[in-house]
Amino acid sequence: MRVVIKNGHVIDPSQGIDGVCDLVLEDGKIKEVKSEKSKGKGQRHEDNRGTKEIDASGKLILPGLVDLHVHLREPGYEYKETIRTGTTAAIRGGITSVCCMPNTNPVNDNSSVTEFILKKAASEGACRVLPIGAITKGQKGEELAEMSIMREAGCVAFSDDGRPVTDSLMMRRAMEYSRILKVPLISHCEDLALSAGGVMHEGLLSVTLGLKGIPSQAEEVIVARDIALAELTGGRLHIAHVSTEGSVALIRSAKKRGIADVTAETCPHYFSITEEAVGNYDANAKVNPPLRSRKDVEAIKQGLHDGTIDVIATDHAPHHRDEKLGEFDFAPSGISGLETSLGLSMRLVDEGVLTYSGLVEKMALKPSGIIGIDRGTLRPGAEADVVVVDCSREYRVDAREFLSKGKNTPFGGWTLSAKPVLTISLGRIHEWE
Amino acid sequence: MSKVLLNKEDIGRIITRMAHEVIEKNKGVSSLCLIGIQRGGVHLAGRLAARLEEIGGQNIPVGALDIALYRDDIAVRKEQPVVRRTEVPFEINNEKVVLVDDVLFTGRSIRAAMDAVMDFGRPSAIQLAVLVDRGHRELPIKADFVGKNVPTSIDETVKVEFEEDGLEDRVVLEWV
Amino acid sequence: MGLKSKDLIGIKALDAADIEQILDTAAGFKDVLGRDIKKVPALRGKTTVNLFYEPSTRTRTSFELAAKRLSTDVINFSVSTSSVVKGESLRDTALTIQALGADFIIVRHSCSGVAHFLANNLDASVVNAGDGTNEHPTQALLDLFTIREKKGVIRGLEVAIVGDILHSRVAKSNIYALKKMGAGVRLVGPPTLVPDVLKDLDVEIYSDMDRGLKDVDIVMMLRIQVERQGKGFFPTTVEYFRNWGLTPERLSMAKKSALVMHPGPMNRGVEISSDVADGMRSVILDQVTNGLAVRMAVLYLLAGVKG
């Protein structure tokens, strides 16, 4: 099948393209990107056999986004989300490759679970699913999981996300060992003793709300530790969900000194809202790491701008509606982020923090590079993962319209202006109003 | 629009006359006590008691009673009625209580005042003294001592002002 | 004039005028409590539910008595024996109570924010009797009533609050209330229990109790939970008492006319010596009496706020 997407504004940093082009897809791959200049040259296709034409005037064309940090909840927590509903929500958000974290039930710490996930994804997934395996068995932090066997089964990275690897010696060994795998260890940086019992950012607001706080330093001490261990071991470290000014400074310094192979990600909520979103105990704003202060938000944006932070990932964490009602202390942490990620991240372009190309780098190209997959690009020969985005009209975020089972978002009622209207993934075309 | 019904001198004479009526009906001032209903009846009770003491030569106990908590219209009013001080620093058991209010209208305030007084004790009798009776009773209540009968229409207002509040002593009829 | 919200969730939502109105109304109710018949028919026919997830004898009985003296019907929802133990969610419990026709729900819970949750989800008037470490508004109101009664004013007084401020909902409600009414506030205690960030609320912070109590008009002592000593907040109660316990010597740093307050129950010998607790300057028992009048005033005023 041949698809031609005409007159869209193509952004492809992998080829240095940022302009109006036609995009030609054939049999599930990118055929060519025809710029204004090159149109009219070369062969004309006389036969329109099976050509679908899509008019994308006034719209952006991006490579399908790659999300390094998603909780699909299956197996074990299907009441919160399934591989089917999660991937459907992903493509709605313009995301065509999803890396799913192993904190399922059972934990993805062996190849059987990895194979289960891949099998489910093959039959029910709306986009590509790339499992992330656990670093330690059961994510308990005591014994290494069979990372090599899981790598063969299809895992693209390893993480105990949801939890840190608390024992420093264990983390050292894991980093050393992982060098044979040539994939990163993704670290959820949190000192559990410092954060114990905490439910929001520690500061004046947590004291006046009577909620136990998590100080920024709970994240920063482990960021510093993991950078030091990466230096010691030569392992590849990717720091998950960076949320504080101090963490950004540590990562910036490490990169400047060139002491370790470190990459870092942040999530849209850490550059869009602050701890004030908790308001009057709104558990939709309860997330781990917590929403921080204005200062931290500015530092995250600066980190994205100067390249300290390489990737924007969602940390999509859907929960059942009932779980977020009631006592704030008992609500599980997490924001359902797949369907708001692009809209929130596009605001960074509006604010001048990133260019369009920079945005695509953070959300598609760089993540692909980190896990070593050939995505995030519209190079001829690459998979036809494409998203068409309409930035011309505004829309209100309404969680009831989410395709994800998780309606837990603090962004309800926000006005955003970047809406995917067409996503091509796994050879299928999905269109929305 | 308004009209002054009673001025300072009128009020003074009326209070004197009412004091004599109280003494006449009760055959003296013994076992007598006055309780003024917040807010309008409090100053009036004070003055009536003073006159009774002059004439009767005996100390008359005077108290103030807040009836907000006994009203029958708490559920329907726009705002909660303000709760004021209640000071009844004397025994009322077996005493004759004269309730004092400035204006008698529907009679509901008096009903509430009687319930409140009953919660204080068991008086031997309750009598009612008012400065102005403006008619339109909704309950079977009658004043024993009336300063002036003023027939009014339902949309008129009778305002009583006292020096103790920083105003001039007078009774005013107001209408739109 | 009237309260603006159907609920009393915390002092944070009140302004000085609201606080004045509650205190003035409480004065009227204190008169009622001085009579032989301490009951008035004002809220006859209304139903009050006491929903106490945390055990409490004094606060619960104070609210129960206040509700009864206003002639409401009172139901005590005892959580330890109820459906909550069977796993019923907070929301379901609340909706059940509402279906029973409650007009007032007095709630105490160990999680901050529960009173807010109930207020937002129920038509009934919700009164916060203490939620987690957030607020305990009626305690602060009765404390202010006691201060006003004894001192005549609140504005311009210097009040020292001593103890575990971090975990004390009583302390927080008092800080907000005293600041709104124009008093100066000092917080005294070990650095582990007095968060520095509170300076932003325009209060002074002291770890030296002698300096903290110098020339204050009111000393408000907070209960120290003995369990905190295992967790690194302070080494032992002996050391705590040495540094921050209220003894007659320490009290002499305050003004001669200073009053000693405590929300109760007291840990004698841990935060306060018996000499001081039973001494002339203690108004601790007055606080209890005033609590009843203040709670009656709160219920009465909330009943007047229409949906």
C-alpha cells in the first residue's frame, strides 16, 4: 500500500529536515521525503493503484514518538490498564513505540513474562511495545535478574522502576554486569529512608497541608550515587523522571566532566506544574517523584534547553478512578500521561525552550538512540511510524475522553494546542477529529 | 417616608404611667423582676425598673434575655440570628416576671421569650410590658401594659430609638 | 453577616471577621451553659453524626454534648466496630451517613485532607475535629476564646507555642488563627520538630526555650508523643524535658501575668511539670469549658449557611 502525506510541515532532525514536504510511504516503510524543490523532478507514478493521499496542509509531520517510560500494567493490574488500552492511548497521543516498565504482577524479571508481554502486544497492541526488564529478581534489590536471557527475549533496557536499587553494592554489580548487554540501566533515584511516608514535595506547602514531604535531596543523593557508580563501573546509566534543580545540576556537571555514560529523562508534569497543583488534596496531583517548586520547574526547562536532559518520557501511570478518591495518603502515585504529553511538550516550543526539531529529538530521536532501535526518524527505509499533528486549534483536556483506562490527570480543563490527528503505526492508519 | 409618633417627652411620660400601672396591678413591687428582650427591650426595661424603684422605694432586679436560640424561624431565615448576651443574675422561681419589649407585633418573639424564661425556672406569673403595640398578632399573645396602641399596615415599620444607643429617644413610623 | 461556607474545615479558610463572629456567638452560648437548664431548642430536629476514625474521648464528648445542648439528635459512628473495618471506603461510609439524613458530620481522621474530601462530597455541614497533621479548628477557636476572655484582646499579644509543631494540627490552627487576629507568634522546640519553612508565615522560631518565652503573654504547651523518641526527633523524654519542658523557672521568663495553656491530655513530666499544670496561671480547665461553648457556636452558625 502506498500512502502520500502531502504539504505537511515535516520535522525530522535525523535528516536535518524542517519544512513543507510530501512524505511517501510504501509497504509499511518510509519511501521518500519530497521537499518543495524536489517535487516535480524524477519519475512520476502514473498508476495510482492503491495510493492513499492525505492532505496535511497546515499540520506538522513528525516521526512517531518513542516513550521510554510507560506503565502498561499488564500482567496483573489489568483493572488499571491493559496492553491494548495503553497502546491505543499511546497512538492517540502520537506515540508509536512504548517501553513498558517491569513492575507488573508477576514482575517482568524473567523471559517468560517478557515473552507474554510481547505476545500480547503482537495480538492486541496498537503500537510497538518494547519491554524493560527488572534489574533484580522481583525488584527486591537482592539478586540480579537474568538480564542477558531477557535481552535475548526482547528487553531493551533494565530498571527496577517504581523503586530504587537501594543497596549501593547491588547497584554497582548490576552496572558492571550490564556492560555485556550494551543497554542502559534506568534508575529510579529515590532514597527510601529520606522519602519514607512522604506524599508530596517537602516545603511550606506540605507543612501547611499537614502532608508528609519528600525533600528534593531524596532524589539528589541517589542521582549523585548512581553517577559515581557509573563512573566507577563504566556502565550505562539513564536517570528516570528527573524532577529537581539539584538533580539537573548534578547531571550537567557529570556530563561536562565526561566522567560517565549518563543520559536523563524528565516528564511533562515536571516542566508544566508545581506542588501547588495538589491544591486541596487533589490526588490526581500525587506522583512520585512529587511535583516540585517553581524553581525546580525552571531548572528542568533550562536542562531541556541546554541538553542536560536528553529525553521527554511520560512515566504514564494509570490508576483506577476509585483509587484516587478518598484519603490523599492512601492514593497510589501516578499521572496518566500518554494523551497529554505532546500537547504539554509543545508549550516548550511556544515558550522558546525548544525548537520543533529539538522537541522531536527529545521525544523520538534521542530515546531511540538510547535503547538502540531504529526509530524517531523519517529516513527512507525506516519503519513508517508517523504522526500528523494539528497545532492550529485549541482543545480542552477532558479525562473522560481518554482512551487510556487511567483518567488520573491534574491537567483536566487545560487548554492545549497540539493534537495528533493521524497516527500511522504497525502498518495501520488511525485518524481522529 | 417617616413620621415621629412619640418624642422624648412622650416616652418619659408613658414610662411613668406604665410604672404606676405595674404597681397597681401587682399591688406593690415585691417579688417583681423585669427581663428585657434583646435588643429593643433591654434599655426600656432599665428605665422602667428605675421608675419603679423611685415610686416603689425598692430595688427591682433587671435582666436581659436573648431569644435567638428559641426562635421558630431559624430554618427559614436568610442568616442565623445573632446570639447576644443573656444576663439574668437572679432567681425567678416563684417571682413575678415582667417581660419588656419595645414593639409587640406578631407575638412570636414573646412566645420565644416565654420558652426561654421557663428554661430558667418557674415564675409565679409572667406579664408583658411593651412600649408600642402595632397589631397583626399571629399567636394568641396580649400585653398587660401598653405604652401606645398604633394601628399599622403590614408593610409599615415601627422603629424605637434610645439615647443609650447614641440616638434620640423617639418612636418613628416608616413606610415606602 | 454569616459564615461563608457550610463547613468548618480549617482556620485557613476563615478571615478575622468570621473568627470574631464565632467568638462573639460563643460568648452568648457560655451564658446558656451557666443556667440550670443548659439546653436550647435552636437546632431541634437536626441530626449530628460523630465520625471518629481516631479514638478520642474528650473531643468527641465535647462535640456530642454541644450537639445535644442545641437539641440535635446525635449518632456516634464508632469506626472500630463498623463497616470501615470490613474495608468500606471513605466515600461509601460518607454517602451512607448522608443517606441517613445527617445535617452535621463531625469528623476526626488520621489522614490530612479527609475533612476537605467529605465537605466536597456531601451536602451535610462538615466540622473538622482534627485531620491528620493538618488542622483542628475548634481547638484553636476555643484557645482564642480563652485568651480573649482572660486578656480582653488578642491583637498585640505575644504567644509562644512550644513542642512538636510539625505533627501538631492544634499548633497549626492556632498559628493561622493568632496571626489573623493580630497576635505575635513564637514557635519553640527542637529543630527536628519545628520546620524552618514556617518562618514564611511571619512567626519567630526558637530552639532556646528561655529566649523563646521571654516576656510572652501566653505559653501554649503541646503534647509530646512519647513514640517520637524512637524515631530520631529527640533522644529521650528526659532530655526533651530538660530543654523544652515547662517548669516554674522557665515560666518565670514570661510576663508575670502570662497564662499557661495546653490542649490536653497532658504528659506530666514530659512537656509540663505538675507544679505549672496545677498552678495559678494555668487556664487548662477553662479551655475545656470554653470548648463546649465554642462548639455550640460553630454548629449554630453553620446551620445558618444555606446550601
